[in-house]
Amino acid sequence: MDNISALLEGFAIAAQPQYLVFAFLGVLVGTAVGVLPGIGPAMTVALLLPLTYTLDPTAALITFAGIYYGGMYGGSTTSILLNTPGESASIVTALEGNKMAKMGRGAAALATAALGSFVAGTVATVLLTLLAPAIAAWAVNLAPADYVALMVIAFITVGALLGSSVWRGLSSLGLGLFVGLVGTEILSGQQRYTFGLLPLADGIDVVLVAVGLFAVGETLYVASRMRHGGVQVIPVTRGWRSWMTRDDFKRSWKPWLRGTAIGFPIGTIPAGGADVATFLSYATERKLSKHKHEFGRGAIEGVAGPESANNAAAAGVLVPLLTLGLPTTATAAIILSAFQSYGIQPGPQLFTNQPGLVWALIASLYIGNVMLLVLNLPLVGMWVKLLQIPRPYLYAGILTFAVLGAYAVNFSTVDIVILLVVGVVGYFLRRFGYPVAPLVIGLILGPMAEAQLRRALQLSQGDLTALVTRPFAAFAYLALIVIIGLGLYLRSRQSRMERAIAAATVVDESVQSAVDTAYRPGERPTDIDTTGVNQVTGTTGIRTVPKDSRRKK
């Protein structure tokens, strides 16, 4: 009952006109950046960080939450209509959604994606409302050694499970921890790794690193791989009759709920995130569906499940962020830095010290979900037009915005130099397959872990065994082994599915090429049965049925 009354107070704050405007701007911008390939919520939040210092914390964080949720919604649009995922978590959506669009059912695919995202987002936010205060109340009793254990879990899981290899993820994490050590050590007053440069005495600003990695570095990387020429977007049939039929609803509602059940718990696990959740949801729907032969050719369950898992995972990520102060994704890490820029530390005390802020933020998620449903169903044509923006102009605008934002932090040209250096480093990290999320998480959590480690050793008078002998700390290290094992298993399943999907795509293209070559225009078959190319699409061969033979039957 206390949660409900606190949530109602949060709605009273979030429903104020100025906060409704910021929520709308957040979901609007989030959907737009989700549609544009290569520009995600992490980059957008990083870009806007320097510009939101003049806002009050509630307005800024409601905006960032809207961008985060909106990016999850918008990524499905380009996946379905362009076969180019706007977000990595929307890769699976492209498998079935784009096939549906090619069959003239793009509107149905977009509708089930939007409705599934709404259902999953709402249910997951209800779970967040119920679970977060309880976890925060329990976490108040954690000792410094327990916090060290939690941060070790975050470091190792994020470093080991993000990226293409364990080595690259841990290397990126180590670089982030090193950057976090730059500056003046608080207790002794000694400068560390400043190389005698006065501007580095206060450390490297997290905002500069975030903008450099996610705006400058990512833009350089995407621009270097840019394909020239216009994009071909599959048109969407207009009119309500082209949206979901009764049969579509019947086939979609169970995947919506299953996707939510898969996505939310995975989102709460360090290094779980939406990517793993969407692949697991797709595999689950393919296994449980009564229409297995349609997978690989446009099964609506293959859109409904993954999109629900995607948005449920986004809400799940907020559970450890708000209750323990642990970010499990790049966007969550940047939102954590936004909290810290206002002198607010997410964690167990957040619900006690800032109840108005945190409950208004949770209430804004409900409001934002409704706004996103309204924006995504009838306004698909408007979002598609964003793809017509010339990419060189788009990337030039991002770089200009990034430089101006970095200068606005301290009005220092040194910050611009740091920004560009970090941006170049970020480009080479992406170029050689090193994930940037562990770097940001290491930079943000490193100083916090150092402070908790010092406190733990002071309380134990230097006894290192105190770090592992407390009951919760010992349990946490055992849980770390389980999480690593589970994470590696999920990643291996995801990798196998990605390889299977790639093989299916190659075979599908080969089948189409063979048909085009073998038949003259007047002799083309009316039906091409490709039920199951492999474990993803399910085909064992090709069966063509000419028109004449069909009539005789």
C-alpha cells in the first residue's frame, strides 16, 4: 500500500505540465534516434548531458528515461521497413518483420511491435514499482565489504560478457578503471597519472568521456562504414484494415507476455541486457509456435516476442540502477552519471532521501509508455521520413553538437581536446571490436569501488579476509560464478543463433537467385515452398508448384 501511495504522489509530480512536456520531448527524441541506424539512446543521453545542467533533476531524468524507452520503440521501425536495425536489440525483429513488410504486412508488424512494447513496458514498470522499494530497503543494511562484492560482480560480468570476447571486454574495463584513477587522490592529496598537467588534477570528467565515446567515436565509426546512395524503404499500407487482424492478436498476446517474462529478469542481471533477451525470446517463440513453417518467412510471433522482451529488459535495467547504483548497460551508466552530476547517488538511500524524484521518474515511465503508443502507431510515415536525412549532414551535426556540449561543461578548450582524444580512442576501440560500455562502467564505478574498499579495510583494520567472510559477500561471490556461467551459456546460444540466421539468409538468397535463373518470366512458379532452410527457418528443400498442376488438383 505504501508503494501505491508513493506512486500516486509521483504521478502528482510527473503530471505537472512542465514535466509532461519533458516526458513528451524525451520519448519523441528517443523514438527518432531509435529509428536512425547508428544513433541510439546512449549517444543521445551523452550528447544532452552538458545541456541539461540548467534543468532541475526531475526534468532532466524524466527526459533521459523517455529517451531510453523511446529508443527501444523506434529501433523496430527500420528493422521492419528497411531491414536495418536502429538498435542492436532490434536485430531479431528484422528477421521476421522485414519478411512481413515484403509480403505487404508491414503495418501489422509495426502494430504488433508497438503494442507488444506497450504491454511489456507497462507490466515491467509495474514489477519495477513493486520490487525496487523492497530491494532498496534490504540493501540499506549492506556493509562496505558487501558493496565491494556487488561492484566486483558488475565489473567481471560486464567485462566478461560484453563484446566479442572475454579478453576484449576486460581490457576495455581495465582502461576505464585506469581513467577513473586519474586526478587527485582524496585522502593523501597526491596526484595520480596526471603527468604534471594541471587540467587533469581534478580528473577526467565522465561527461567528456561519455560524449567522446558515444557521440564522437561512434559517429566516426558509423560514418567510416557508411554506404553511399539512398535507402529503399518498404511502403506501409494505409488504413486501419491493414493493421492487425483478429488472428494476429490471437497469435501475438502470448508472445507479448512470454517476452515480458523473459526480458525483465534478464535486464536485471549484469551484462544481460536487451540483446540476449530478444534472442532468447525469438528462440522460445520458434519452439512453441504452432506455425513453425512461417519462421524465416514472416511469422508475427517472431516480432511480438522479441519486441516485448526488448522493452521489458529496459525496465529491468532500472532495478539495479535505482536500488543498488549498479548500471548494467551503457545507457544506464550514462544515466547514473546524470544522477551524480546533480549530487545524487542512486542506491538504497535514494528512495529515502529523494522519494519525490524517484517516484516521479517511475510514474513518468507509465506516462511515457502511453505517449509512445500514440506516437508509434499512427505516425509511422513521419518516422520513416527521418531516414531521408543525408547521412553526412546528420553526422556533422552530431559532431558539432558534441563539441559545443563539451565546451559548455567548463567553458574550457582543454575539454574539447580531451573530447577529441577520447573520440579517436573510441573509434579505434569500435574498429577493432572492443566494447565501450565496460570502459564507461569502469570509469563511473571505479572511484566508488575504491571508496568502499577503503571503508571496508578501515573497519576491519586492514584484514583482507573481511572482504569475503561476510555472509552476503560470500554469497555474492558464489552468485558471480553462476552469473558468469549463465551469461556465457546465453551468449553461446545467441552466437549459435546469429550464425544460423546468417546461414539462413545466405540460403534464402541462393534459393531466390536459383529460381530467378531457372525460370523465364512466363514459367515462374506460383508457390515456392521453403519451409525450413535450417534450424532457424526450418526448410529441408525447395518444392515448386506450377499453376497448371494446382488447377488439376
